[in-house]
Amino acid sequence: MMKIAVAGTGYVGLVTGVCLAENGHSVTCVDIDEDKVALMRDGVSPIYEPGLEELMKKNMEKLHFTTDYQQAYKDADVIFIGVGTPEKKDGSANLSYVYGVAEQIAESIEKDCVVVVKSTVPIGTNDKIEEIIKSSLKNDVNVYVASNPEFLAQGSAVKDTLHASRIVVGVEEEFAGKVLREVYKGFDAPIIVTNRKSAEMIKYASNDFLALKISFINEIANLCEIIGADIEDVALGMGYDTRIGNRFLNAGIGYGGSCFPKDTKALHWLANFHDYELKTVKAAIDVNENQKLKLIKKSRKYFDSFKDLNVAVLGLTFKPGTDDLREAPTLVNIPLMLEDGANVKAWDPVGAKNFKKLHPDDVTYCETIEDTIKDADVCFIFTEWDEVKNFDLTKYAELMKTPIVLDGRNCYRLKDAAKAKVIYDSVGRESIN
Ligand code: NAD
């Protein structure tokens, strides 16, 4: 059992803290947000992530939540950094939160410890973190900095952490590697040990490759529409090739979330900074920007303006299983509809609460899909929640004023849409009119 502190209680920090407690460690989770800390002390997760709150409640004896970083860091064996690294205006990563924690660690620690960087940080940042800590240490102690990038996906974060595809550990000295092996004893995952820069690169290269795969299939989908092929069949046929694999071949209106958009831009920025143009990553970014507006462009086939149209929106989050709205396609699409005069009704099982903070008055939030689509002139599907995928298609025809369904996530089979007599337009497939 080790004494562990985790800085940041977002999707990465909190899930890491809870899973480490589940594996027997004593974990203090630190955040600057007092409201979040108060909720967590009551056993309530401030974010939606399947299974997280239950696991948190189960391990409350081993979990502590505080804003008092000094108390948390001073005698910790290991301190994880899991704070955000959002995008700056120029596309580079904002490292101020990470460096802020490094300074707090330097002023707090009273014994030797390993600082583990879980946040996604550009190649070379771990060196800088080590420099910051070592140059401002208050006490005479040894600090070892290790890179340990996180690969969890929102919506399955607990499962992804307890049964990770791999645990990547980037170290410059043997000792940190030994401590991390001890921390992760009991986790069901292979451990890959590299140097720090390679570990930092593994994270960006993995995310950017997945973003590229999505943008690639989206471009093929766009071409399928033009030439009359069907992207679902094409993806199925491609996926059987084990060199390609069948995951991340779902065509749609583009990736969103807190990682792919910023991690593609940050690596592209970093490459440019070193006078190298990452052309494939740039292409993924550009394709995704256009793809986000695909449904709005398609809708021009059916009407010239949104003025006074009743628009139903199903799904607000960037993907199912999360309440996170960061870079969700709805954030650009819904304002365009509203500006053009639409009456927007929206449904999302967990994301509506957060969307309401951004659009409290100009969007009507419904509890059911039926209420959302009732009397609508058009329905947009932005997130493939199970409730949407399992929804009885005939109800669109029954409840909508005009049953035009524009599906950005290919939730239905074309033959079912045709049978249900809806006008159905999806991505990379024939339109059903
Ligand atoms: P988040 O924005 O959900 O959470 C960050 C938290 O850090 C916030 O609660 C914030 O209040 C807190 N914080 C800021 N400064 C702090 C400080 N000095 N001390 C303590 N807490 C502080 O972020 P996230 O989505 O969990 O992402 C964290 C990092 O992990 C990012 O670098 C991200 O790229 C990476 N990552 C995220 C995911 C994901 O799916 N969200 C997956 C893999 C990697």
C-alpha cells in the first residue's frame, strides 16, 4: 500500500484516484474547485462516468478529497498530475495548470517522492516539470519525474483503467520505474517502459492516429455518397483485415471531445515549431472541421432556411456515455440553427444539464425523444445514444410534422428507415426519400 496524491479530479484524475484506491492504495485527490471537493466528500462524483460513483462509494475509507495541496503532497510516496492541458489560441497546449502543480509540489514535499505526469503533455514537458520542481524545492529531498500517459476513453473510463490496453511508463531512472510497477501491481495490463520523451510521444501518436483513422473513413464516406457506394458495407469489408481492424471505422460528423481535437493541433504545432510539417495530422484536422457541418449542409436539400422551423436535436455530447460537451459538434451546429431563426428542442440523457448552462433560454430541453420530435419539421441526430439507436423509427413518421431525419451517426439501417416511411439522410449512404 502506498500513499498517493492525485492533482486534478477530472475524468482522468478522479478515475485514476478511485481505481488506485480500489487496488489498495491510500489516495488523496486534490482539486482547486471547492464545490467539486465538497461533492466528492459526500461520495458524489462531479462527472458522469459509468461505474465511477459506485466504485468511489465502495472505497471511501481509502479516499480523501481536499483543496489543501500542501497537506496532500507533503508526505506522499507518489504524486500524480492529472490536471487539464487545454488548447491555446495558436493550437499549442496550455501547460500553465501542469506547471502550477509542479510549483505546488516543490513548495510542499517533505520526503523523497515520484511525480507521475498523467496529463497529456508535449514531448519534452516532463523535463521542464523536473526542472521546475528541482529549482524551487523548499526541502532537501529527491524527486523523480515519470511520464505515465493516460489512454482511457470517456464513457468507459473505469473499465479502461482497471483493464487497460497498456500502461506506458516513461522514466529516466530505474527507481521511478520500480515504484510505478509497485503502484500498478494488481492492474490487469501489460506495462511498457520507455524513456520519458517516447512515452510522451506514444500518447500523441496514438490519439492522432485514431483521429486520422476517423477522418480517413469520413472522407471515404463523403466519396461514397458522391459515387453511390455504402460506407457501412465498405467499413465492414475493410475491418475484417486485421492490419486495419474494425474499430474507429464509424463514419459520422467528426470527432470531438477533450482529446482528439486538441492533441492533433498540439502535435501539429509542436512539429511546426521544429520546422516539420505533419501533413497527415493537418489533413485529419481540416477534414474534421468540415465534417462537423455536414448535416447542416445536407439540410439545404430540404429547406433554404431554419427560420421558424421546429428542429429536434437528439444527443448533445460528443459521444454516448459521457456528459462532456468539449468540442461536441452541437456546439457549432445549434448556434447556427438558432441564429437562422430555428426553434430548437433537444434531448440528451446526461449532457442536457451541461448544455443548459451554455444555452439556458434559447433551447427547450425535453425528457423524452417523443416530446423532442413531436411536431418537428426536421430531426438532427448528433450522438448515438442507445435510446436513439433503439428508438422505434415509425414514431418519427407518426409524431413529426415532416419526418426528415438527418442522422450524423448512422444509427439506423436504410431498409428500416425506408419501411418506416421517414425521409432519412445519413453519412456515406444513399438518401431515403
Ligand atoms: P478536466 O478538465 O476534466 O479536469 C482537470 C481538473 O484539474 C479540474 O477539476 C480542475 O479544477 C483541476 N485543477 C486545475 N488546476 C489544479 C491544481 N493546481 N491542483 C489540483 N487540481 C487542479 O481534465 P481531464 O479531461 O481529466 O484531462 C486531464 C488531462 O488528461 C489532460 O491533459 C487530458 O489531455 C488528459 N487525458 C484526458 C482524457 C479524457 O478522456 N478526458 C483521456 C486521456 C488523457
